Amino acid sequence: MPTDIPGIHHVTAIASDPSENLDFYTRTLGLRLVKQSVNQDDVSVYHLFYGDYGGSPGTSMTFFPYEGAQQGRVGTGQVDTTAFLIPADSVDYWVERLADEGVETEDPHERFGDTVIPFRDPDGLPLELVAREDAPAGDPPEGPVPEEHAIRGFFGVTLSLESAEPTATLLQTMGFRETESEHDRRRYEAEGELGYVVDILEDPQAPRGQPGAGTVHHVAFQVTDEDQSAWRDVLMEHGLRPTEIIDRKWFRSVYARTKGGVLFEFATKEPGYTVDEDLEELGERLVLPEWLEDRRDEIEAGLPELTPDQSAE
């Protein structure tokens, strides 16, 4: 068996307005734009990557912003909610900050002993801030959110499934262990510092999710170069149909749609976002993998200008 997976590598979602998306995740949430590129399967669309200062695995939230994208519906067969990790004493700060930014939130509540702040991004993507005493110091970027309150990276994701069992079995094979349960929610935890939680909500009566703006496209888990091929074999042993290993420039990927319908990716931690940009200059320009570089003029001409709101802090 390959080495247990420590947690999430990145989460990729679908958005509509790229500038609004950039503004929300960098200014409102205080993440850093660490890579500005294109969807390698549809180069007419940006691929925007946010994260900590260096875009470390476990911190990277990424988006395909399709201008004018139809609104999706979150439901079974999808990631229901993406949760970020914050320090335990930052709850009041974030409740006030989100209110000041005009972001509607639900009241903070307790789940498995942690304080959770639910809210949504401009496209309606369900998000949470989870406050924990053991939140690592991390490497927060400089920006509008003070370092002591900054998002540290992912806490985890919640999957909405008609039936939990096939996905739960796969998660356990990946190294996640069931640790808590209440009502229709089951929690699985890995051994990493970030992105180590996957909750499953099981509801056979819930409506099926529909892709579109405000929904997650896929969730990626961290693997090593040495183990990636072995994980591909594991996926086949579970009756799935994984892709070949695909070079995404900043990591190598294998994709497989689980029996519950959620698209999983197994992404390598290396070489990382600094393979083609200096750390201090991440996200400042459009970066293309070398196999798309000869199409740069065409690609740039087809992309909208990124113009986040610079009037606020």
C-alpha cells in the first residue's frame, strides 16, 4: 500500500466574474493570489489560485471563473462545503470583518467541539471558518487580515452523498479514520496539519447537485511522486476509472470520479508554484505551461481583464 494521505492539496470551484472572485478571496478573506493561469482544458477561462504566502499544499483554493456562468445547485454527488481553519481566538474578528464586508453569515455554532462560522462567497459557494486551538502558525501573506487572525489553510470539506459507504471505504483506504458522528454527519480525519477532515453528509432524499457557479468542481488530495502510480492502482482496485497521470506544470494529477459522484484528484506536492515564478512575484502575471506558451497572444486576447475593487483596504 502507498503511504497514507495527510490531507487535501487543493479545492477547485466554479465562479462567474473573475474580478469579483479575485477581490473576495484576496481582499475579504486575505488570501494571496499565488498563480494566475488558464484552465488547461479550456484556455478561454482563467485558473486562479489562492493560498498562503507560497501557495503551500493544504492552503490552495482555486477557481475556474466562467463569465456569465449559470448558477449551479449544491447537492448530492458534490462537495457541499469547503472549510478554512482559523485560530480559536479569531471568531469575533471574523464575524465582525465579514459583517463589515457585507458578507451574510449564519450565527457561529458548535460542531464536534469546534466553533464554525458558515457563509457564502459572491457566487453562493458554501464556505466555513472553523476555529481551533491547534491551528498551525502557517505562512500567512501580508494583506488586509492581520497575521494573528489569518486563514491558515483548509480545515476540510463536507461531501453530500446519497450513500456514504463506497466513499467512506475509499477514504479509509486513503488513511482517513472515522472519528465522530452525529445525525447524518460522519467525520473522517487524516494525520496532516491542514485539510485533514472530510465530513460525509448522507441523505438519499436530497436533490442531486448541478454543476455551475457556486459549486466545487473537484477536491484534490496530497500524494508523493513515489506513491502516485500506486494510488492510481488503488483507485482501480476500488472499481473506479482513474485518468493517466497528467502533468499540470505545478503538480502531477490523477483524477477519478468516486461512486458517490464527487471528483477526486490525487495531486503531487512537487514541484509547486515557484517552479516558474519567484516566490515574491507569485500571481503577478499570467503564467502558462510551456506547451501553451506559443498560444499566449491568442489566449491573452480571449481573457477578460482582471480588475479587483481597489477602493477598499
